[in-house]
Amino acid sequence: MEPARTMADLIRTSTDAYLAEHSMARRTRSSRAWHFVLSGVRREADTRALALATGARGWGYDSDGQHSDSDSEPEFSSLSPSIPSAIPVTGESYCNCENQSEAPYCSSLHALHRLKDCHCGEEDEYFDWVWDDLNKSTATLLTCDNRKVNFHMEYSCGTAAIRGNKELADGQHFWEIKMTSPVYGTDMMVGIGTSDVNLDKYRHTFCSLLGRDEDSWGLSYTGLLHHKGDKTNFSSRFGQGSIIGVHLDTWHGTLTFFKNRKCIGVAATKLQNKKFYPMVCSTAAKSSMKVIRSCASCTSLQYLCCYRLRQLLPDYVDTLEVLPLPPGLKQVLHNKLGWVLSMNCSTSKPSSSSSSSSSSGSDSDSSCGSDAEACQRKRCRRT
């Protein structure tokens, strides 16, 4: 118990030092808003310290103050992902770059924000859509040709959100969002929503914006899937460097999530005849996300064949590498449907918790393949 107490004291001390460093400089701007910021951060720090001092293992924490790996403690897998963290999530990056890997606890969040961004997984040069500068919260700033959104540039006093500049109508839509900053706080989410979602409604409230109503679905960094105000354990957590993929199939009416280019599961069905926008939101100060891929194609026989090939050859990074096709045809398929042929439709680890509704998913191999494939077969029989 002594190491836990030491880390708890360290968390309280470092948090108070950070708050004291910045409170005097910014209190005059908006004393009431800053009061909420201070109280929110202190509550998160006190919660973490209490968890460490009273039995960290039962809450999914290691003695170093970080979340423990849910796969190593399956008995707590249904509980640990749902705890928001005042300490940024690490060790969940797509790549093994030094600045994205597990790092020791930093006494100040500034040290984590100064980490240099990596560009692993950012191969695409053409993007079907980027973030919409006209439909976003006030606490956002766009960079990198409107592909990177920065939230709460100075400090956070609520929830900021943004949507893409293109409505996702008929066809197949796939995009990937990379976490380019520390991931922490009340919530950081990736999902979809209709034009009825008010992106600036909770600018003075810390909340999980996506999925609070029937018009949106959101995957939280804690691993919870949100819709209609309900929460479902859906995946493991994600953090800085993680790549979250989203596949919206408007023909079959399915929404599927990917993490680090491996399928997590089907999050929703029966989404036909609806129009959505890609959306993200964050409550964390100085947080950012970047669109590294956004593709679209019509639902054609060519797409269905490529999707089926991808399912039959799950162990290959790129299906085109093993298909005996003429170079010209390979190039055409790569340009039009390369994102389908490189999509990983299987997962490596089974989920320890079961799903109970059509809006939930799992990490099992069948979660991405079986639901979507069954829906696809049913749809094909109708046509």
C-alpha cells in the first residue's frame, strides 16, 4: 500500500502545482468558467488518488498511476474502460514511435503536449472530405488544410465538437481519425451525427456529446459506445497515436468501428435512408485529432467483390499484393477501392464482455464479419 500512497501524493501535488501555475494568469478572463475548470480537474485528480490508495487493482490501475491493460485483468474489463482519466492514456498507439509509446508519469501536461507528432499511417493524399470551418464549436481551430482540429487552445470550460464538410449520403464511406495529442479528461469521442446535432450546445458543460440523443453515435476513448444517452462497453481504451476507423455502409445500414486498423465491431444497424456527418468532440484542453483518411464509393458489384476478397484474405495487409491481376487493373482497383482491399475485417482478441443490443459491438472475430455479411446476404436476396 505504501507505493500507492506515494503516487497518490504525487498526483495531488503535481495537479495542484499545475493549477497554481496557471490559475493566476487566467482567472481574470473568466473567473466563473475558470472555477469550473479548477474544480473539475481537482475532482478527477482526487478520484484517481483515492483509487490508488484504496485498492488500485480493483479499479484497473497499476501502481504507477496508469490504467492497467484490460486484457491482463479480464475480471475488471467491464469496469476499467469506463473511468475517465486526468492522466493521459498511453500505450495504445498505432505505431511504435518513441514519442507515442508508454512513458513515465509527467509532472505537467505541458511536457506531454510538447511531444513531436509522428506521421505513421498518414499515406493518403486525396481526401473525400475535411472538417467544416462553418459547422463547429467556438473552442476549435483548424490546421493542416482543415484536416486537423485543435480543441480548447488555452483551457477547457466545456465540450467542443466539429463535423465534416460533406454529408454522407448513399454509398460506402470510410474514414480514419488519428489522436494527435494526449487523450484524457471527461471525454474525447469519434462518431457520426445528423444535421440536427447542436455542436455548440454543451460549450459550458463537460459531457460525452456524441450519443446523448437519437441523432448521433459516439465511441469514447474509455471504450464506451454512446447512443440515446445509453452506454455500452464496446472496446478497449484508445490514446495518443491511436487510429480510429469508421465505416458507414448506408446500403446495408451498418456502422462499424476500427482501432489501429483492426475491426472492433458493428456499432449500429438499420441506418438506411438517413444522412449523417462524421463528427468528433473533446473536453480536454489542448487536445487535437486529425483526419488521415476519408474515402467514399458507390455500392456496386465491384465493391461487393472487393469486400468479399478482403474477408477471404484477412492475413494480408494489401489484398492486391496476392491477387494474380494485370498491373493496370491493380492500379485501377487501388485508386478506386484501395481502402476496401486494405481494410482488416478480423480482430485478434475476443471480447470479455457480451453485447446485448444492435447498437453494441465486441472485439470478437465475428462481430465485424458476421453481422455485416448476414445483412449483406439478406439485402442481396431482396434485390
